Amino acid sequence: MFPKVILKKGKEKSIQRRHPWIFSGAVYGVTQELNDGEMVDVVDAQNQHLGTGYFSDKGSIVVRLLTFGEETFSENFWTEKLQSAWELRVKLLNLEETNAFRVIHGEGDGIPGLIIDYYDKNWVLQAHSSGIYYAVEEIAKAIQNSFPEYCDTIYCKSSGTLPNTGTDYFLFGNNQETIAKENNILFSVNWVEGQKTGFFLDQRENRKLLGEFSKGKKVLNTFCYTGGFSIYAMSAGAELVTSVDISQKAVDLAAKNMELNFPNANHKAVADDVFNFMKENHQIYDVIVLDPPAFAKSIKSKHTATQAYKRLNIAGLKALAPKGILFTFSCSQVIDDVLFYNTVAAAAIETGRTIRVLHKLEQGPDHPTNIYHPEGHYLKGLVLYVE
């Protein structure tokens, strides 16, 4: 049905275990010249069909599979995947209290290369492969047909993820922002101007947990972006919340979101480099959140990133009051759980304090990990009790 990508002998095993990526080193050849983003059938050395997916001529992953074995790619594929993903979110979330969540999380929902975030009837699509980018109009139609009562706007935001191919444009409607709700807390979200799709949805459960430790406490939220952790802390009755981010725009948004929920909050929003703030500031906090952007985006930068995580955690532990709580995270995919844990432990050793691990954290359940694709687990976090 489609042009074929032929694998080398023995390279079919990972596909038979339903891992959706095929790397360039596994490919024996192709039946015709292929274009970036073209749909292909993948076969083994004996010409047995293994699956269907999108070809890529960029990077080491040459095919991302959408179907496996005898399953065929049909015109109902997008609709079926969307409806299945939506059904799961409805089970996971109370839509009366939370109307901002991830609907499609790439491989975790069986569509490698596609992210869809939902903000109160506004859908934001992000393509991470050319094949997905060329299909966004079909995907948008499937959204409109499947969820007409939940669809005011569909926006494609792919210029950041596909810099040479993708653009940002409206597929349906023209809303640029909304006031979204997460556990009945309000957030102003602008998907046109904001980072990623406008908000970081993966920390919802962890923000809620932070609230349990924040009543009557002095809380520091570093790399605060839109102020999610800050507002949850204030909702639980924090005495003081300080939000720090190097971006003035982010700090202004954090202040705006705090104002939306708690107009009279004791909240300080500071535009500064976090490392500099930690060095210059002499306030001691009861609860500190360290939630930096990905320090490592490739294997090459792993060592440098590990050192940065260590320095950050040392600074955080030094600014923490006795019997304080530290929430510390890494969203770098190349920093695995063990390396992150060991890096935080190395920072702890330098401080000489007695520290207990209370929780190990990860991304929320609307960001599921496909059991056959463990690489989809990217967010790691620890909650530490520091004497």
C-alpha cells in the first residue's frame, strides 16, 4: 500500500515488542526514494509486514510507527485514537474542576510525534515530526467531528518543534487565550505567545501535593514560569510566596495568575537568574521548589547538566529552613531516575544535613508512558524532608 522500508535481519525484534521507533542503523534499504514525512510500510528481511508509520530523513529515528502487525492505517485512525484518549482523560479528571489537560501525549497515546493540549474548548497541536505536521488538518477535522461541543479553537504550534518545516497557525477558530481551570485554580493561558503550548500541564498532581506542605509556610518557587506551584501554595494558606524566573514576561504572568486567584496575597514576583537569586538572597524558606527547564537536551550535554543540577540542589538545600521541604525536579529525558537521584544525593552529601525522601514524583497521568516505550517517562521529582 505504501513504499516499503526494509529492515536488516534481526532488527525486527524491537518492533515485535511494539517499540514505535526505527533507527537508521536498523534499515537495510527502501523500495523507492522517500520524502520526509511520507507514510511507509515497514517489513523485515523476509518481507513480513511489521507496521506502518511516518518516514523521517532528519535525525536518527527514521520511522515512527502508528500501527503494528496486520493492523492497517485507516481513515478512522485519528478519530479512534482521539476518542480513546479523551475517554481516558474523562476517567482521570473531574472536568468540572479541571478543564486544562493533555489529550494526546505522543507515544503514550499511540501517536508518536503528536502533542495535543486542551484548554477549555481550545485545542493546541504540536507536531514533532514532519509526517504529523502534514496530517494536522486531518487531525483537526477529526477533533471537530468527534468533539463539536468541546471545540472553539484549534491551533497548530509547531514552529518551535519543527523549525525548518513547521509554522504556527489557526486550523479552526481564532481564540488566542483563555482562563483555564486546574483543580478550581485559575490560570491565564495564551497558546500563541506562551512557551510550549502555553502552560506546563504535567505538574498538576505535584502542584497539588505541594499545597499539603505549604500552610503557614514561607515558600520559594524557582523557574516559576506561570506561577503554578506559587498559586497552589497560596491556596493552601502559605504565609509568603516568592516566585523567581529569569524572564520578566514569565514573572508578570505569575503575578497576573496570583492576582486572578488571590488579589491580596503576600506574593513577591522576582525577575532574576535563579542561581544569582539563590546566591544574593538571604531569606530562609520552609518549602522550596526547584523545577528548572531541561538542562540536558542531548547525551553530549549530560555531564554539564548533571553538574548544574548538583549546584542548583546545593543552593536550594542551603536556603531551606530546618525541617523544611524541598521539591526538586528534572525534565531532561537523558537524565534517568537513577542519575537524577544520585545527583541530588551528591548535593545532599555536600550540605551534611539529615535528609529523608518522602515522595518520588513523575508527570501526571494525562501524560501516560507507553509500557513498550519507556523513553516517554521524562519528568522525575523528589520530595525531601531536610532537618
